[in-house]
Amino acid sequence: MRLVHLDLKGAAPRVSYLEQVFPLLSQLGANGILIEYEDMFPFKGELEILRSPYAYSEEDIERIQQLAEQNKLEVVPLVQTFGHVEFILKHKKYQHLREVERFPNSFNPHVPNTLTLLKSILAQVIEKHRRSSWIHIGADEVFHLGEGMDSKNWMSRNKGDVGTMYLKHIKEVLGFLTAQYWGLRALMWDDMLRKISVGALRGEGTWVAVVAPQQGVLAVPVHVAALAHVMPGAGGSPCLALREWESQADKPQASSCCWHQCHSVQEARTWLSPPRRYDHYSVLCELLPVGIPSLAICLQTLVNGGFTEEAKRKVLDMLGLESVQLEQSTCEGRGAFPGVEIYHMVEQVNGHLKESILKALEEESAIKGWFSPYHRKRQFGNPRNMESFGSKVLKLHEDWETFVRDLRAQLERVYFPDTVEEWMEENVNPYLDQLRDLVQDYR
């Protein structure tokens, strides 16, 4: 399985954009889509509170699956069942289910209502994905597990530790899936299991089977590697997918640095999934159109067993590019892939917006000497000196405002209004607002 992870807790694309992207992903070598809906799923009934105002409709969910089927892409829904549940636990209605009352990151596994809620969420998602033979239960980064009073009491009474407590909850989730959905296979991330001894994991051999990574991946901790020999895959059993844990990035990216996760064949062979957000509360990371060249290289590297000349040629042909330079994280050419306009415009924002505005504001001597914050606040300035920089600043302002209108129009074709506003506020407004304020004062 070569799955592309659509992380929808940030910058969820419109279905009309997925109509353009799915054929490209299939042609590049993907055969599945891992969809992490979070608040973009059209939850109903008591769960409706979890929905974003821009959540996909039930018709959208069906359309996404039809598009996937048409392009020979298997859909694997991802429902977080332990950590990364901020979109649930931020609501006062579910605050009592937090492991630590102050933090909305992780479930308290000892409150009966936790499993009840998870069953409802899983049931609604699975009901809308009857074609899917896999479900991903997340279960990564369960921050603060063991710090809550219920957990401390449980470990004391049962002479257990965080690892056994973690496994108990996962076993309950998988038990529900096994009992209710015959033949549905489960995937989960591996990072929490890396912290658990082989002995403890061996004791759970009846319910978890390990899919070992391909030969040549980056170093995997010994006890996880040993796990592959202790419990080789068993047909029909819930299944664990190993992932090299987000080694490609250590901070959010708004840039068009498009090869950051794919500097070697070995890295490309691991399951790398750059998130759209690191969690429900963080800023947006890289936009999907900006990451497409990187994604194309990774997929073709997987298909060809390396970033061969054949792989490179196919990437260039399919994306309409002239060249790619992995070491410099750059590509050249107009491009002909969905969202290429956004790709180039983000390059402009990244490379020129801040630089050009700060240069005008800080290096123009007439502004520094005769139109300082002091002058502007008191509306006190010499017209002679103001005229010396006025036309230049007005032209710069007009050019960037025109560019930003075009950028906003392109973003609105792909994204919902909340994403557009957030991206503009994070990446454009901090610099353009300074220029806008100066122009307003000048006028």
C-alpha cells in the first residue's frame, strides 16, 4: 500500500480540488488515501458539536470515495482514539473525558464514557465508508498519559505502568472493531509502542500483528524491530503500520521548500506524512499545492526503488517542470499540476513580500528621518520630504495589493474561507499591514 495521508485538521481542500488531485496521485503511484477527517466529518446527532462550520457534507464524503474508486485509490479513514483529540476535548461537553483536566490532548481511558464516545465516533465514520477494508485508529502522541489521578490510581491498584494502561485501552478499541465489523482491519501509528517492552507487547500477540517496514528504512528501535519477529502478520488481525516519526520536519512550514522530506531513498521508503497542522491548535503547515512536487518525488521513489532517472523524468513530465534540484529544494518551470498558481504565488510571498516591504520601510532615509512613528502619530510632516518617497511606496503598495487579490482568488478555489483567512493572517498580513498603515498615514 502506498498511501497519501490527507490530514484535514488544517487546510482541508474543497472536493472540487480533490477531483483534480486524485488522478495525479494515482498516476504517480499511490494506491490509497488515508483520510484524517477530524472536524471535517459530517457528524450527526449528539456528535454534531464536533463539526467544523465548513465540514464536508455526506454527499461530499460519498463523492470523495467515488473519486477514489475511479482512480483506483483505496480509502482508509483515520479516527484518533487516544491522543490528538483536541477537536473533541476542547468542547466543554467532553472536558470531563480529559486525562489531565487542563489539557485537551488525550482521553482518560478509565472513564467509561470515553469508550462509549469513541464507539459512536467510529460507528459514524465506518458507516460512511462501507467500501473500506481498513481503518486507522491513530493512537500516537498520547501526551500526559499516566499523569491524571485516575491513571495514577489504576497503576497503583494494578501494579501496572503507562505501557500496560495504553495497551489496555487500544485492546478495548480494537475489540469493539473486531466484534462489530467483521473483516475490517486496523492500522495504528507505532510511536507509543516503541516505548513499551517487547515482553509486554508479546503478551498481546493475539490482537496485534506487525507490518514490518521495507528493508533499508531508517533505524528502528530494537524492541519494535524484535516485535516483527515475535508476531509476524496474521491474516484478519488488527495491524500496526510502522512510520518513521515525522523526521522530515521539526517546525511548521509556510514555505515552498518542497523536498524537505525526501532527501534520500531510505527516508522515502518510510511512511512520512507531513501534517497540515501539528495539532488542532497549531498554525497551518505547508499547503497541499505547495507540497505536490515533494509528494510526487516520494511516490515515484517508492515505485522505482530509488529516485532514478526514470522516476525523475516521470515527475518532470507529469508536473510540467523543467528541472528539480533536491539539494537546493527547488524546481524550475511553469508547472502544470493542480494548484500550480498557488505554488508560485507562495514562492513570491516567501521570497519577496517581507523583504521588499521591510526594505522600503527601514532603508528609505526620508521615511526614517521625516516620517517616523512620532511624525505619523502627530500628523506632522514636511510635504517636500514626503513626496520623495511617496510615489515609490504607493506603487509598492498597489503592486502587492493586486498580487494578494489574485492570491486570495486562487486560494478560494481550493480552500474554504477559514483556511484562506488564516493563511493570509499568518503569512501576508504581518508584513503587508505595516505597508498599509504607512500608506494610510501618508494619505
